[in-house]
Amino acid sequence: MNKWICLLALLLSGGAMAGEPVDVNRASAQEIARSLEGVGLSKAEAIVAYRKQHGAFKHRDELIKVKGIGLATVERNRDYIQIGVATARQKLADGRKSG
């Protein structure tokens, strides 16, 4: 009986660790941290800061340019990292000039 409880706990914890889709060009740091495995609030804030300084990400792999984000993190979350084009409103919110 105890073996079944351990197996059930293992199965349930696996689902809890799965990521969920997030658009790194639009999401807040809190949303990014909540959605991506291995990305805490400080790394998520670094993603948002990089986006504000350099503009929207064009490809998932560009995230490795962010300090603290490595290729392993990108690979682990590849299916959950979405790249949308920033809207004019988001550009203004990020402090960039829309052109």
C-alpha cells in the first residue's frame, strides 16, 4: 500500500513541475517566473529588463543573452517559451519608442 502512495505522489509532483506557455515579449516578470521551470523572479526580471533595453525577442534562443539564462534553461522550457511581437502599447509600457 505504501508503494502506491509513493507512486501517486511521484506522478502528481511531475505534473506540478511542468511549465506553462508564456509570451516572453509581453509577460510580466511574475508571469514568466510562474510559467518557466528554473526561472525565478530575479531571472524573470532580467528577461524583462533585457527586453526593455534591446527590444522584443525574435527567437527563443535569444534568451541566452540574458544574464542567468543558459541554453539548458531554454531547452527545458522550449515548448513553453512563446515569442510574440510586442504591440505599440507594450513598447510604450517598456519605455521604448514606437517607430
